[in-house]
Amino acid sequence: MEEIYSGLLRALELIAAVDPQVVEITLRSIFISLSSAFLAGIICIPLGGIIEFRQFWGKRALINLIQTFYSLPTVTVGLLVFLLISRSGPLGGLNLLFSPSGMIFGQAILVSPIMIGLTITALAGVSPQIRDTAKSLGATEMQIIITVIKEARVAVMAAVLLGFGRALSEVGVAMMIGGNIRGYTRVLTTSIALETSMGNLELSMALGIILISISLAINLLLNRFQGR
Amino acid sequence: MALLEVRSLSKSIGPAKILEGIDLTVERGEILGLIGPTGSGKTTLLRLINLLDEPSTGCILFDGRMVFGKPEKELLCARRKMAMVFQKPVMFKASVETNVSYGLRMRGRVDATGGEMSMSDMVEEALAAVGLSGYESRDANTLSGGETQRIALARALILQPELLLLDEPTANLDPGSAASIDNLLQRLAGSRTAVILATHNMQQCRKLAGRVAVLQAGRLMAVGKSEEITLPW
């Protein structure tokens, strides 16, 4: 207990002192996770719209599959992305392995099912009358999708924030694709794993507190968006 | 040539026949009353005419052209010559101005070009026509039922449609709001816009419509001048 208490105090000191290493890791974490959420968002939100609005064979099964992938183990995604971007993989020529870009790509894949699924749920919640109104006022199919996404913007934004939260807190993709290279691909979660294994509990705790604080901030933002 | 020609139009949902063998024409500039009790198929007919749903059988000619079974681009082109005001209109989560100008923006109208009126001037004019001048910046979702109905009408009128479809526009309104909408429709009579006014109020039909079509249980029972029609119920 004593060790935890003193570790916690030291961790708070590190945060209060604005330790450069802690700041650098935190900023990189936020940058990579935000980028992956943004990348996933620009692909998954329109894709969710198309799945919701189009009628096609196997739609229900596809939505079930997407929802199943919500809890996809991060190491499985890490392995899949590793196979894709490793030197002998189909995207090997892009040199994404062990780079922040590779981590962004991997995390974007990881959060895609959540974003697509929650976008579908959000759009399904918009009154069908909105679609009819837009259609009767002369909107094209794409304009109708954009209108409905705008109507569901709070819930769609929540999907993006949840995606960001999942990207920020995952460790599998970050470790397997980023490689935890100091000053280059080291992020909060991989640092916590490394520092704990090395016995640097104070630094681990400091990073853990920051991670929880960011998660709390995301939650507060979500609640604000949802008007709670 | 009639603006709208409906031929042998039927609509079924599962085993239920909602509309059966409807034949109807609407001339340019006329106001046609579509009268029938609740559940007679008025809304379904308006939705079919507005190309929101597809009929089970039959066809619609708009401006002399067959519209169903055509590519979406042609349907859109026909739909953009019409506007519909629903019985319980919904507003987009935006200001009144954004709502009223929605159809113009969807048509790619950015703002005034050459000698055209600016979009904000058009919104102002449409709002004035429905008696809601100065409402531009109001949140459209905080309006009363009567105001919402009038904004929906302004949203349709701004498009200067060739055919305006009104689904019981005064059904849920207080007498004052209903009278102001009736006055507006009276002003529309004789303009280039044809109107189909679905209602269950014969008095309103006699006041506004030149002709009346009587719909009952999905069938067209009679079409004629409003003063000549007697209701079967």
C-alpha cells in the first residue's frame, strides 16, 4: 500500500512538473488516436449511411457482423495489419510498419466497426419523415444521406468520440504495429506496459492517470454533446 | 395537356389494398380538393404523386411524361417540379432560414446570380407570404404547430412548384392559423401552381377548390365541381 501511495505522489509530481517525456508520449498518443478516429470517421460515417439507406441482400447479416467486430481483440487486428503492411505483405511497399502512420492505419481499422455500427444506429434513430421531407424537397440520394447525418450529428459525433477513446486505450495494435520505439512510436498504453515491466511504477502511474484523465474528458465531452 | 394524369393507379401493402384503380387529372393552375375520411388513402395517393413511393400497378404522367420505371435522375427531375407539405411536417435541426431555403440549396442554388433575387430575399418573401416575417433566425424546432405548418408551406412555396401537394394542411391548427393558411391558398388560385389539397373538410374544399375528388376506402367515388359534389358519408 505504501508503495502505491508513494508511487502515486511521485506520479503526480511528474505530471505537475510537466515532465518532457510524459508530455511527448501524451501528445503522440492523442495525435495518433485523433488521426485514426478522423481517418475512420471520413470513411465509416458515409459507409454507415450507405448501409443504412440502401436495401440489399444480406444487410442484416452484415450489420450483425459489424456489431460482432465491436469487441474484436486488438491483437487480432494488430496481427492482421502486421500481415498487410509487413515487408512481404500486400502493402509492404508503403513502409508503414513500426511507424506512426502504420499505427494510425491499424487503429483506424480497429475502430471502424464501432464507428460504422454506431453510425447505422444513429441514422436509424432519425425520423423517416426527415428523409421523406428531404426527398420531397428535391434532395438527391447523397444529399438525403448528408441531411440525415446532420440530423443525427450528436449521435454520430458520439460514435467518433467512442472510436477515439477505443484507439487511445488499446495496446495490441500500438505494440505490434508501432513497436514501442522511444521518441517515435511510443504511446501512453505501450509505455505503461513497458515501464511496469521495468519496475518504473511512478512513471507508469503518471501515464495511467493521464490516460484516465483523457478518457474522463472524452466522457464529459460525450455527455455534453448528448445534452446530459 | 394536363399537368398531371393518374391512370389506373393501385397500391397494395401485403394483402391490404390501399388504393385501387385511381384515374385523375390535374390541370395547370387549378386547385383540386381531395376529400375523404381518415384512412381513405389520401396520403398514399399524394405520396405516389410526389414519387416518394412506387405504385403496385398503374402509372402517372407528369407534364405529359411517364414517371415511374424511369432512372432516378428523371424521377428527381419530375420531383423537383413538385413540393409536398405533410400533415405533420418536421423541421430540420436548424434555423427557419436554413429550413426554408433547403430545397433551393439542394438544387445547387448558392446565391443571387445576375438579376436573380438573392436567396435571403427569397426566404424573406416566402416568410412574408405565410405571415411569419422576421422568423429567419429562429430555431425551427421551437415553433408552435401552426407556425411549423406555415414554415413548411413557405419551404414548399419558395420552390415555385408546378404542383403543390398539401396533406391536410390545417387539420391540427387552431381556427386563426387555419384561416391564414386558407387565405394564402386562395391567393394561390389562378397562379401557375396547381394544388392538390387533401382534406376531410368539405367546407374548406368548397371555399378553395374548383374541383373535388372524393376518395373512400381507396377508391375514387366521384370527381366534379365542388358545388356539385355531395359526400356519400
